[in-house]
Amino acid sequence: MDVPTLSAVKMAEGGEGWTHPFSKRKSLCVVTGGSRGFGRSVAVALAEEVARGSHIVVLGRNSESLRDTEKLSKAMSPHIQITTLFGDLSKCSVTGSIFACLRFQVDPTDYDHALLVNNAGSVGNVSRRTWEHGDPQELDSYFNLNVASAVSLTAKFLEFVRPGNLTCTIVNVTCDEAHRPMKCHSLYCAGKAAREMMFRVMAQEEPHLRILSYNPGPLETELKTTVMVEAADAEVREEIRRLRDDNQLIDPDVSARKLVLFSQKFL
Amino acid sequence: MASAGLGLSAVFGPATFCAVTGGSRGLGRSIAVLLAERLGEGSRLVLTGRSLQGLQETKRQVEEKCPNQLEVKLVTADMGDSTAYPALFYDIFADTGPGAFQNALIIHNAASLGDMGKKAAEHFDPEILNKYYATNLTSVIALTAKFMEVFSGSNVRRTVVNISSAVAVEPLRHHALYSSGKAARNMFFKVMAEEEPDVRVLSYSPGPMATDMLQTVRSCGDKKVEDRFNAMESKGLILSPDASAKHMCTLLEEDKFKSGAFLDVFGRFSL
């Protein structure tokens, strides 16, 4: 079974009278890159939908911003637990320490469902052309954050929740650039392509898992602003500017709600 | 423009610098021996690999077949050790001053499979994943950057070949690392082709070949994978590396491919 890749712009809303399966099940959710942007929106969208007694764990690199994500999520529902964990996934030791830490706070047998949203990532240095990426340490660090950490985190997450015998959903946040080459985005394209393929292999090997690669669409976030300002190629900068000026950048909250909606269709 | 008779072309003509990674056996060896016959006067063939013995055997075969005096340089290298890149790249590109070559060709063939015993969901250790991507992805990107730096300027015709695989686009059990690495490389080189229209960029899927690598794949312990290759063998679809190398060389010599294309030896896809 191949992994569905969905685009926010193509998804339909659930019809009238449709109930949200999330509201019936206690979920343990982990969201990476949750300090800001799409990750924050996902955490908040989940908080709105998950059942009483659920637990959302948000991982991020900025403690202050994580606290804001926590506040916004808690405002959605006082009946769920929110845990924020500060960690930089570009460092190898972090994936191990996340679950070492959670083991003291979370018992997977308390939940019905587990969801991991692999969102953390970076666009790389867009002021560099393909042939200017000559620093192997920078490249290793990039692929560590954007590929290796997502894979090892997923493996550790599945191992962590195994005692609970829960249904598991794994989300890989992807983008057009996983398939569409874009100037100045050589590392981003490569990393996203690697991730998508990794999760497609995982889907073949683990038919009991629900694995989804979700393309949130071009979002109105800092990532796009960075590209608009710093990309080496004028056409690339102009494309983002045009999307912004034509109101075609998607609100991350809207896209996050669609992701949550679709994740539930798997249940 | 192709020259008649001797099989020399704009890609492999006189004064071509040609580097082939993973040249100590398998497809790399076949490519080296085949290309050597086509490289014109003043050309240099640089072979990298982990086994000096293997490289020396490739060199012996090159010198046996090659009618011209071709300079062959051997560089032992472990692509997984990024601290060694400066010395390695220095050795590969030594004595390539301006005007030394009219054509420059690099074939990124060196590759490893990673631990086929692990399923994707069993890759707990990011260090092992990182080591894999360092060997199969970072090294290729950094080496390409150096190649472009050494042969900068419009007076050298540059060609970059990424030896890829069908699993770059078709997921296959037990190939999590290999297929994700190849998928990444394909996209990287597509972006390169967009950014550098003066460089000929080709990703080539060589098909299943009778090499040590295929042996490893076929003994990975997964029945579905074994069945797949057994079926291919019974249909005569396991190629000799020489046959696949020949097809690749033909693509380069005809020079009709769209830069950045991903082409398969059997024409199963053209992406």
C-alpha cells in the first residue's frame, strides 16, 4: 500500500453530521517543530479536536515560543494535557532523550491512539546554489535535522507506544518540492524526497500503521518569508512575493485543521 | 558534435577529465573500462574506491583494453569520512589547472546499501542514518561542488552523472536507506540541472546487475525481495554491468537527454 500524499488545497471538508473520531479516543500526540509556524498550528488544531484526557507533546527549539504554543493549545481545551519539550533535532542525542524524558510522564497504556507529526525541518541556505554546498559539516547537519531525526524519532515513538497496543498514525509533513525541483532549494528538495521515500518504504513494511505524507501547501510562515528575502534566484523570490500579493499563501491554521481532519479519516 | 570512426564525441573527446567513484568493482569498473576506450589524447581517468587492490585490477583492465596512452590515477577513499574530504578532493582534482582539459565528466557511482536487515521503523540510531547519508548523499554533493569549482567557467564542457536506481521512485522493502538516498540525489541533481543549464546532468538507473551489491540485496532475508529478483532473473533481466555501462555511455554520447532527466536502462521510466 502506498502512502497517500495529500495537499491542503485539494482536500474536502467533512460533510454535515460527520463526527470527529478524535473526540471519541484518548490520543497521545507528538508534534515536532511546534514553537511556531505550521507545527504550532497543528498542536492547536489537535487540541481543538482530541478527546478529554488526551496528551499533546510539543517539541521545539525556542522555549519562549513553545510556551506560547502551550497557552494557545490549552485555551482550546482545558481537559487535555500539554507538555512542551525543548530540544534541537539537529543534535543526535535529542531523539533519545525525548522519550527518556517522556517515560516518566507518559504511560502509553492510558491512550487509545498515538499520533506523531514529523514537522520539524528547515529550508536550508537558499542563498546558495547547488554547487556552492561544499561544506560537509553543514550538509551532514542539514540531513540530520531534516531526514535522520524524523526517521529515528518515528522508530523511537513506535517503540515507546508499543506497550499500549494503540492504533498509530505517522504524519510526514512534506511539500511540492519533494517532487518539483526548485532553484535554490537543492537541499530542501533532496531532504523532502528522502523523507517521502523513507515513509513509503515504511508503509510497505508496516501495513498495520497509518502513514500519511501531508503537503500543507505554500504557507504564510517565516519559512516562506526567509525564501522571499534570501533566495539567490530572483525568479524564486518573485514567485513567493506573487503568491503573497495574490493572497495565495495559505493560513497555517487552516491547513493544520485540514491535516487533523484527514488524519481522522484513517481511524 | 560526434566524431566518426573512433567513437570519440564531444563528451569523451580529447583532453577529457573523467572521475569515476566506486571504481574498484562492479558497475564502476565496467564504466571505467568502457569510457577509457573513448577518451581522447590528453585525457585523464581518475578512479576512487575503498579497495586499492580492486582499483589496481580496474586499472589493469583499462590499460589492457585502452589503445591510447591514457593517464589513470587511483585514489583510495572512504566516502563516509567527511574529515578526509579535503585531502581526497585534492587528490582527485590535482593538476587540473586552467586549460588542461576541454571536457570534464564525473560519474557518482560509489554507493552502499546500508543495513538491509533493518526495516525503516527499526532505524533508531540517528548516527547510523547520518553515516549512511554522509556516504551516499553528502559526499556526492560536496564532491560535485568541488568539481564545479575546479572546472568553473564556460570553456570546459561539464557532465555530471548520478548513478541512481529504480528504487529512487519505487519503494522497496528493506531498502529504506538506499531508496531514500537515491530519491534525494535524484532531486538534488534535478535542481542542479535547473540552476546550471550549461552542465549536462543525468541520473541513470542501471537496472539489476550481476554484482556483489545485488548478491547482498538478494540475501537480505526478505522473501518478497528475493522473489522479485528471482523473477527478474528468470526473465533474463539481470544485466551484466558491462551491458548497463554501455547503455549509459550511449546515452551520454548521443547527448539527447534533457538535463536533469532520470533515465532507466530498460526504459521503464523517463522522469
